[in-house]
Amino acid sequence: MDFVTAIKTVFSKYATFTGRARRSEFWYWYLFSVILNLVTCWMPGINMLVSLAILLPTLAVAIRRLHDTNRSGWWLLLSIVPSLVAMCVLVSIVGAAIVSIASGASDVDPESMAILFASNIGLLVLYLLCILLAFVGAIILIVWWASDSQPGDNQYGPNPKTVSSDNNPTMPDIPEVPKN
């Protein structure tokens, strides 16, 4: 599958969370998403709209890619949940600092900030732990996404390597072995 075909396929399955996706479909979509975000990052409003527009197809192709390796799409939460918890904890830490400074309970001198830091040490440890778990989860997902398809059909559908877009069997993409 080439770059343009992969993008068309993902857009045609915009919010389809069933079935399987080939490695090339997933990685070309990922490349497309990165390029799109790099191009629009200088325009915050447009970047937000673009990111929202490609959120569903990104989740869908990631889940279909996990299905292709015979894993449930729920494994995607391996990285998402710790990231969301880390963001909530970070908001709590920053909120506590803002409330403390705004209420006049502490000045912005180093001693006051050290006290504020010490009072939130548990939240800081939780934040770092969540970041570590999100990082480990992301590495596991990347390894799975880079893995080859499960041969043959699985519980999520037929192998996309052996089925073309019109559901007619084709030859799998296997390179020829040179003859001696």
C-alpha cells in the first residue's frame, strides 16, 4: 500500500474501529498526521481544528492495527490512561501553586516555593510515575504496531495482506527469494 492509498483508506474508514489495518496503512497515516501537524503548528486555531478532525481516524487506525496483530483495541489505553492521569495531576499541582500565591499565603520567594513544593511532593511522585507508565505503554504499543500481521484470519477479520479492497484474494506482499 502506498502513501496516497493509505491516507484514502484511513479517511474512507474514518470512524471504523472494526477490522484490521496493515502496517503500511498505519505508518503512512502516522507520517501524514505528523506532517499535517508540523505544517499547521504555526496556526494555533487551524492546528486545533486539524487535530480534532484527525483524532477519530487516528484512534480507528491504531485500533485496527492492534487487531491485525490479534490484540484488542483496549490495549490502546495502556498509554492513554496514564497520560490523562498525569495531566490531571499536573493541573492539580499548578492549581495549588496559583491558589497559594493568589491568596497571599506565600510570596514568590525561594523559601515559599520550597514549602509549596514539599507540600505537593506526593502529587509530584504520582505525576512522574504516570509519565513513566505512559512512556512504557507507548513503547509497548510501538513494538506491537511495528509487528507483522497475524497470518491468516483472526477474530477481527481476514488478513489485509491477502485480501484486496474488493475482497478478492490476492498474493501477499512477500519479496521474492533470489535463486542460487
